[in-house]
Amino acid sequence: MQIFDNKTALRKALDAHRHERRLLGLVPTMGNLHEGHLTLIDAAKKQCDYVLATIFVNPLQFGPHEDLDNYPRTQEADFEKLTSRRCDGVFVPPVSEMYPEGTDNQTLVTVPGLSERHCGLSRPGHFAGVCTVVCKLFNLTQPDQVFFGRKDYQQLQIIHKMSADLCFSLKIVGVPTVRLPSGLALSSRNGYLDEDQLAVAANLYRSLEQTAEKLQHGDNNFPALETAATDFLSRAGLTVDYFNISHAHTLEPATASDRQLVILAAAWVGKTRLIDNITVDLHA
């Protein structure tokens, strides 16, 4: 596996692969890799000739009181996992390589509308940080396909829109969420949880499943469903940030005429914030 830590070497290597007309797959990550990330590598390997992962803990997407300094960094273990899945290359830039003039003087990429609800309300500036670094990676690597997990549903919709609006010539691929047997979505932040907290956290997906089942059975009193789920989670020991039933594409509050829905939820278990979602197709 090739390892790059600067833009010049990365571009030179990728230009050589493009000259040979090899399809390039990109898998952006913040490291501390788990099976969910590795599933993205597997998906990319099936569709692309050369798969590049990126590992970069992006300071621009962390708020002033969030876990940037404590975010787990496990580079050597990450390299071993990527090698085991036959990843072809990995880009691990220092912050100075991505933001040579610092984050305070960095041009920002923002996506209106989709960024303004849900996690956008709870984490001001977060999606501008995500979009900015993803835009940089798209420009640096010029991939044919880019692979993201569907666990970050709002992020995935935002990146779809950013890519279309800015005329990137690439395909965004959303890969299904990988879960523990309890239903808990795999996340790097799960490592903050002890055994008891992991059991509590599993209620997040349980609440999504319960609400989705009610929707499938014709219940469209969305505010009441959201309140019931919030109460369920609170009784289970989670502190709810939001639990929203939304249109699957616009992420606006769902209406009775909507057929494609997504339930988006975020909640705290102790000091750890977790997100999850489930889509509901009422055509079925």
C-alpha cells in the first residue's frame, strides 16, 4: 500500500494511474478505522481499479467544545486494516498540508438548506468544515467514484448536492450502515462507551425501528411519533438532541403526502454524541 503525506507526491502518483485509464475510488475517513470503514474499502475495490483512503482528523468540522483533541488517532492500526483489505493507497496529511494558512483564513464551502437543520442546528459550522475538506479532497484526487457511509445520512445528502452544484465529474456512492448485533451503528465514537453504555446506546436504533414500523402501519401523526420516541430514549437513559421525521431528500419536516421518509436522530450517552437514521418507503 502506498502512503502519501503531501499533495505533490499524491498528485504525481494519481496522475500516473489516470494516464493508464484506471478508475480511481476515494474513501475519505478520519481514521480510527472499524468494520464500517472497511466495508467502504470493500465496496470501492469491487468497482474501481485503484482505491485511495484518506485519514485526516479535520479541525474545521469540530466546534470549540467538541472532542478534536481527544478524537482517537490509531494510524498504525489503521494502516494494517487497510492493507488487510487490499487498499492501494492512503493519504495522511498533517493539518499544515491541508490548511497551510491556518483554518482561520481558509475559504469555506457551504451548502444552504440541507445544512441548516438536524446536526446543522446542533453543530454550527460543522458541515461547512466537512464540505470544505471534502471539496479539497475531490480537487486533489479527482476520483471517479467516492464512497461514504449512509450512517451520516445528512452529510451524504449535503455532499451529493455540493458535488452537483459545483459540477464535480464523479459518482457519490452511499454504502449501507454496518451494525453490531444489538443494532448500534458502528462509529469511532463507540470507543468512548463502556459495556453498560453500549447497551443503552442500542436503544437509539431500536427507537428508529419502532417509529418506522408505526409509519409503515399508516400512523402519520409525526409530532406525536417524535415525542413518543424522545420519551422512550429519555427513559432508556439517553439525552436526546433531536428525533426528526423528514422528507428523505429535502430533509424538511415530513408531510402527510410524502412517500419517501428518513428518520434522523442524535442523542448523547454520557458525554458521547451518537447519530443514526432509518429510511422509510411508504410506496412498499
